[in-house]
Amino acid sequence: MTPLHQRRRVVLANPSNRRVALYQAALARLDCDPARVVSYEELLDSRDFSVLREADVLRIESPGEDFGVERRLIAWGADDRAIGSAPRLTASAAQRLEFDRGRVAWTRQWYCGFRRLLDEVAAAIAGGGLELYNSPADIALMFDKPRCQTHLDDHGTPTPPRLRQVSDFAELRDAAAERRWTRLFVKLFHGSSASGVAAVHLQPDGVRVVTTAELVSGDTGPRIYNNLKMQVYAGDDAARVVDLLLQEGAHVERWLQKATIGDGRGFDLRIVVIAGRPRHVVVRASRSPMTNLHLGNERGDLDELKLKMGKPRWQSVLDTASGAAGAFPESLYVGVDLLVEPGFRRSCVLEVNAFGDLLPGVLHEGRDTYEWEVLSEGSR
């Protein structure tokens, strides 16, 4: 194997994204040459994949936070039959889209375009002996929540119970009544960072929804936009938000109660598993149903939590995270979102994130996630 500091690395990414800067900084700290950055925009326009083969190691980063790339991926997915009944744009209409900050739309078509790109990357590098941080197939699977949850189930990893697929709020209400569920989460098939997530409480006198999706009226009908401030809806507006999410493509899972930390906030965990070992852990605490830190929630005290749980129960949590990562043997790292139930009796995996290693300032044995990933190259 080529020595670590001599390896040629390529990262497929949006060059201005801070993930790239953090990865390059980790390489510099380890006395490695900087990675060559191939932009998604460049690859989507040129379709020249040869540059990916001019390396020893390929890292595929998130395509997010770049509207030009988003627009191209929506166009790439235009003819995919897997879009089904979700909203669809022609490729030419997708290329003419104008930036509309935060709008949640065409998410299924975006995913179909991203999956198509990943398939082409996989075909281009097949048989080339290139080492991958995460395989294109694993990334595509992790970005498809219902398929990912089924995959985890098949590998013995506990996940929240789910409803059968429903198409609108009325179906959701009826399906929930069949199972006597009153609290549910609606999650976009292909959302991330809490985009298009709604916590639904079915009450005897109506419905209450807490969500990151803001309902906005427009000339062509209602739309939804991501909002960092929690939105609360009841009655017809609540049903309308759920309808719009389900129209995009969303699944419904049971809303499980979270264990709490000292001040009464519920929490879950982001655990980054690298080369099979759980390393970096963040306690995400919140008084709302969503715990994502970018929504203004706070990090809990990990040492205090571990002491409160005790070593056997904490080890059980780490084992659950490792088991989830083990379902993706072609991935060097994954970010596991894990819920611990009250009393620390059980834990289950909410999501597995292909790009879940963005934890600035969180260290494990003095090193960040990117350093550990570089040091773990070739260890699978």
C-alpha cells in the first residue's frame, strides 16, 4: 500500500463547502498532500469521469448547499420512472429553476438525479482498484429512508416501527388508528438536516403538528419552506402540511419517547463510526421534537450522560451504533442518529447518514472526524 502521506486523493464535492476545508485541514495536519477537488458542477456538465480514476483514494462529499448543483441533479432525474406520483419537472424546466431559498420541492426527482450520478461514478471507477471512503451504492441507500430502514431491519438493527405507505393525511390518520398510534413522525424519503420533518400528534379533538416546514400561500397553491424556527399548526393547516410532505414522498414512523438529561430535555445521539469503531459522539438535547443542533439546540454533557447510564448500558448504545455501521461494509464511516428510550432500557437507530461526520470541534483522542478517517484508510 502507498504510504499515507504519498497517497493521491480526490474529493468530489462543492469546492466552497466547509466540509472540503475541514478535510484539507486534516490532511495538512497529517503531513499529507491536499486532495484534488472535483466539483459536482464540473462533473455534471462534462460527464468526464476520468479524473476520478487518477487517484488512489476517492472521497464523495455531500452535494448540498449549492443551488446550481441542486438544479442540475433535478434535471438529471427528470426521466426516472422511480419518481412515481411525486412532483416532476422536465429537464429543461429544471434547468430554468430560479433560487427560492428554503423551498421543499422536487425532492424525489433530486434523489433520482443524485442516484443516477452515483451509478455513473460507480460504473466509471469499477475495477480500477480505487479505495473509497463510502461506496456510491451505500450513499444512495443511506439517502433513501424507507430502503435504509428496511436494510437495517434485515441486519438486526432496531429501528422505530413504521406505518404502511400512505398518500395523504386522511390515510395517515386511518392507518395510525388501526395501530392505536397517536404520535408520529413524517419524514421526507430523501431529506436531511431535519428538512421536511413533522412531528404529528393526533388528538381526540384534532391534530397538532410541530415541524421545520413553514406553510406559505402562493399564486399556484400552498408551498412549504424550511424554517430554523419550529412551526406549529393545527386543524386544516396541519393536515395541509402533512399532505404536501407526503406528496413529495415521505414515510411515517412511530414517535418514540426519548430519555431526558438533567434539566428535562429529551436527547438523542449522533455517533460517528469510523472503520467499525464508534468514536465521536454528540449529545443533542432539545425541548422540541427535533434535536438537530443547527435548529438552536444544545449539546448535552457526554461524560455526565455516560456516568448516569453506567458502563453496560453505554456499551449497549455503542454496540447498536456499530451494528448499524456494519450493515454498510463498503463505507469507511457513517453518522448514526440513535435514540435512547426512557430509563435507558433500549436504543434504536433513527437514521444512518452518509455525510454525518461534520462535527466541528468534536474530538476523539485528540483528533477530529476527518483525521481519524484519513488515518483509517485501508483498514476495512
